[in-house]
Amino acid sequence: LRDDLFGLVLLLGHSNVLSIGQIAYFREDHFSGGRPIPDADERLGTALNMLYPYYRRTRQMMTNIHRDEDVMPLVKQMMGGYREYLETVRHILLHGRAIPTARKNIVKAAIGHALSFPAWRSLALEQGLTDEQCSELMCGIVWTAQSQQR
């Protein structure tokens, strides 16, 4: 994965998952003037607006890697770091949300889906949405998952 994805973790206000060197790199070169984002919905939108252009730039590589993950042990091993990264981002995006206990797993799944490359690929490449439209739709799904009352 490109190093600039780690900058997303820093920008979202959780630098404890980065090494000191990575923090210095992103503060100086990538996110000077950046600010932590306390609002959970704004944090989600910011994350998706940073992640989806990365997916668009690397779509062929990401498609191939996802395709090969189950049949190539080396690719599966390499994808471990990517999956850990997405889990870290999901944890960050869950932080600060007022989620009823009964809805926590649903909201966690919705955020995981929003971060998923295959979900982005379906919306952007198969349905023809822009990255901004994908982000808007996924933010709406998470909001609905969080606020839906039964």
C-alpha cells in the first residue's frame, strides 16, 4: 500500500497507531495545517474522500490483488497489513459515535462496507458513480445504520 494512506490515520486524530517517523513525515510533508476531526460524521466523509481517489488510482492493482488473494498465499499474507489498516480506520471511525448497543454491529459493518474496495468498485465502476457520490451514499448508509429504530 502507498504510505500516504497512513496519513489518513494521523489526520483523523489517532496518531498512536503510527510510528514516530511516520508521524513526522506526514506532519511535515502531507498534512501541514491538518486538524483532528472530532465530529464522527465529518471524520467518515473525510476518510472516504481520501480513500476513494486512492482506490480509483490503483483500481487495476487492487482488483488483481483481491482476485488473487484466495489462491496465492503470498498475496494473502501481504493483504494482512491492508486488512489491519482498514480495521484500524474502522475503529477510528466508530470512535465518538452515539450508537445504541443493539446497533453497534450493524454500524460497524456499515463502516467496514464503506471502507471496502469491492464496495467502492461496485458503486464507482459498475454503477458509474463519482468518488464524491460514492462517499455521499456510504455516509448515508452509515448514518441510517446508526439511527434506524425498530
